[in-house]
Amino acid sequence: MAMTSSSSDLNPWHLLRYGDAEQALALLRRVYARQSTPSHIMELGVAYLWTGDYDSARAHFNDAIRKFPRSMSSFYGMAGVAEWCMGECAAAVGDWRAGLNARFADAAGLGIRLPLLLFTASVLAP
């Protein structure tokens, strides 16, 4: 019986869901290396978070912040999420606060995600 590959074989999110994280991350890294658009930055960073590789997620989002300072609040938000998952609450709050000054806010420019993260942090770890 001949093996055929389906389109889901090359879909990194399908691969992540069904257990081939290494291949998924390799695909996402290649796409990001070719074109580091905000979308590709977010996809690779979310994949790091999905796999529990918080160090890589933090480094990845911090690199995006260095390359595009004050650009997108989402980069600060996700860097803070990685910090929070690592138990570094003060660093997470610092990232989220820094992101409040970003030029482009999340959710169609509403800019509510970071204030909500800060509020949640104040309740969970006052």
C-alpha cells in the first residue's frame, strides 16, 4: 500500500495537535526565517508556548520587541505570558506595562488585552 501525504501533514497546527512538535516547530521556523512578519512571529511564539518551551517563547518575543520596539502590544503581551508561565510574575507585569506604550494595540486597536492581563495579575498575584 503506497503512502500518500495529506495537506495536514504539512500543517504545523495539525502536527502540534497530533504529537509531532519537532516537525511543526521546524516548519514554523523555516517560514519565520523566510519572512518575519508579525503573523509569523506570533505563530512561532505561540507554538513555543504550546509546547511548553517558555524560554524559547520569551527569547523569541523579546527578539521581536528588539527588532520592532514599541510596535505591537501583542509582542509584549506574549513575552509576559512566557514570563508568567515560568513563574516570573514581576517580569511578566513589566512586559505588560511596557506594552501599554506600543504604537499598535491588540483587538482592532482597542488596547484592552494588556490592561486585562495586568488586572488579572493583580488579582492572582497581588
